[in-house]
Amino acid sequence: MSIQVSATDKDEGMNSQIRYSIVAGDPNRDFVIGDDSGILRLARGLNYERKKVYSITVQAEDLGEDRHYDTAVISITVLDVNDRYEFAFVDIIRMKPS
């Protein structure tokens, strides 16, 4: 499972380069995000019994001297599957600016 997060900046040079990070909603580090790519991926298998819903806050920040940033919340619902399998289905993915 992967989700592409995207931000744009109309500046030039370092001010136009964007870094992505997870800033809230994933204390167990079940997800990772590529700081340059903005691709959110599973770091390990999800377990419905451990956590059913994630509300992950992702931050996009430019690399300028006077840094600017914004955040978005990605909601992920994990579906229950047979525990014989080492994966879970992700049902609803919704992103909204915070």
C-alpha cells in the first residue's frame, strides 16, 4: 500500500524544494514517508485488533531560510481479515488540508 502526498511551491531554489514528514497520528511508526517523494508506505503489517483507524498528519515544508509549511490529515481504516494472513486491507483513504 502506498499513497502519494503532493505539495507545490512557486518559489525558486531551496525555497521551492519540499520535504515531507509524519508529524502526528502514528506513534507506533506503522507508516513511513519519503521525505523527498511524499510517498506514504506501510513500515510493517497492520493489525485490525491493535488499531482500526489511523488519522495521520503529514507535513510538507519548504527548505527556504524562512521555512513555510502546511499539513494534511490522511484517514485510513483497516478492515478485519483472517489472522492467518500477515496483511490487512485498507478501506477508506481520505486526505484533507488541516
